[in-house]
Amino acid sequence: METTTPQQTVQTDEESSPQQTSETDSKDSTQPPKEVALIKSNKHYFIAFGLLIIGGIAGMAAGFSNGNSQQASEFDLLDPSTWFPIFMDKNPHGGNTPYDFNIWDNQRSCRGLKLDIIDNLEPKWEKYFQRAVTEWENDDPSSEAPDALTLNVRKNIRYDPECRTVMRKMIVCNGDYGETDYIGINHVAIQFGYIISSVALLNDYFLENQSDALKQNTVCHELGHGFGLGHWDENFYNRDLGNCMDYTNSPKNNQSPDLSNFLFLEQMYGNTAGTSRYVEAGLNNTVEGLHCTPGSETVDFSEGTEIFKKRRLPGQPTITDDEFERIALLMSPGNNIIIADSSVKEHPLAREGWRYLKRTDKYEVHEQDLGDGLKIVSTIHLV
């Protein structure tokens, strides 16, 4: 219940003796009454609230009218970060750095990544795969994006439903993997911090009757993980970044790699033009594991030069046949990843060394430590 305090009556000069001085009289006589000050204060609140409403309307209008490469998704209006410009949701890495990445060992050459890809896809997937490979390889001399990848594609003569892992190569497969709650998976086997094998799986059970846009986005996305890239943005409901490593509910906006993907690949592997230089992390590159920086002159990496000796690693990581058989089994389609209910905090296979690295209602990242510097990281795109 609201209570009021009776107002005190202050004597005027006529009523007080010369020796008495009223407390009110000692204050600035120009101070406005409390009622006037309250009205002015409320006006400030009304003005601030009005500006927020105007900002929200302007933000939604910009979302509808945005026609550049970062097209506005129809889901933007569901994301509060797009309502008011001052609260815009931003990728904490500036929109061009993935949250997590892995890297193939290219002996620190900084002359791009040369990678063999085995095409173990049925004919219905070829057009999506060929487009994605062409776009990732980026051989167009007129492109402003650096060329960081040299991809050698080998088609399996016979489709292998087992999608067997191949050492130091990436294999891309499709198949009806059942109601496993995922549309795509990328497994990478890592030894001493370097990728030694990658498997991309496209689940026809969920993708068979989906749009061309979602299929193209999924192939491009899983290839990107195979090169070692992570996610550019993991919010499905904010504005699309325009590249396939950005999660989205509007795959038509994110079907291809963009400039930011290639700039990051150049930091990972250098470029095929030979103008990238190897630097220790912490000098020009502040992210551990990114050692290549663009240069203006071709660098001599020929054997015998000082830079050749410096960039050489002690030797290729070794792996036994038994270890590789174990990896191949764990990365095969037959070893279905368990998608547990979100209420389950510990990984169902924790006793076998699995753990969650990340978990949302749209994707999960699982890791299994096999010991001796070996581990498997599985990035799972959920239905």
C-alpha cells in the first residue's frame, strides 16, 4: 500500500525572527518545484523510448530492403538482435574468422593446400559436388580472393557404401544412413594437431527430397570442414553472411564460399601464387595455428634455402595399421553417432573417451581422444 509523508510547512521571512533562517531559503530559489522536475524527467524517458521505436522500425525496414551479398533472411525478424541497430548481433571474430578450425600439415610451405578428394557419390549428387569443388578451388584469375587450395578429385569406379576412410585424403559419400537425426557429418582424424584424414557424409534419408539450395549448402559446408574450417556464425536466425560456413535457415543465401573464407584459408595454408610468407604465431598472426601472411613478392622455398630449413617439420606423423583401422571404423557410416536428448549432459559414450565440444539444437561437435596424440572430431549438422 502506498504511503504519503505529510509536507512540512516552512516559515516565511515575515513569520520568522531575524535570527532564524529557513532551510528552504538557504537553497537556490530558482530550483523548479518537484512536480515540474518530474514532468521534465518523464519527457526524457518518452523521448528515449520513442527513439528506440523509430530505430526498431528502421532496422526492420533495412532488413527487408537489404539487397547486398549479406542478404536478409526471412527469419531476421525472429532475431531480437535485428530489431534495433544498437543491439546488432555480431560475430565476435568480425564475421571472417571461424570459431574453431583444424589444419592439414602442408609442411609450413605457405604455398596453399594440395589435397586429394575421393568422390564416392552417386550420380544424383554430382552436380552439387562439382560446383562446390570448382568454387572452393577458386581458379578464376579475375577473382579478388586468394587461391589457397589445389584439389585433386578422384572418382571411385564403384560406389562404396562403406565409405572407407583413406589416409591423408578426404572422401565424400552419400547414402541412406537412416533416421539418425543428422543431414550431414564431417569427421576429421587429427594427430598431434594436424588433420590426417577426413570423411564427409550426406544423409539421403533426410536430404533426398530437400531443395537444391539445401543440398548445395550442405555439400559446400561439409567440404569446408574437410579443409579444416569452422563455422563463421552459429546463429540460424540472424542475418546471413552469404557463405556456406554460416549456419542459416535460408540456405539459398549461403550456397558458396566467399572472400572471407578464402582470406582465412590463406592464413592457414598460404596461396598457390607463392607470395605468402611463414611467420611465427604472435608476430603478424595473433591466432595460434595461423602462420601464413600475404606478401608482395614470390618467396623462394626451394630445398637448401634457409626458409626451407626453418619451415620443415621433424617428419610426417606415423600411425600403425591397427590405429588406422580403429579410426576408419569410428569414422564409417555404420558407426552411427549417438544424438542424445538435450537434457543428457554427459556424452552417452563418455566411457569410451567421447565428449561434447559444443552442443545446440541445430548442431553438435563430438570428440574422442584415442591417446598417443590421436583424436577424432565429428561436426554434426542436425535435422
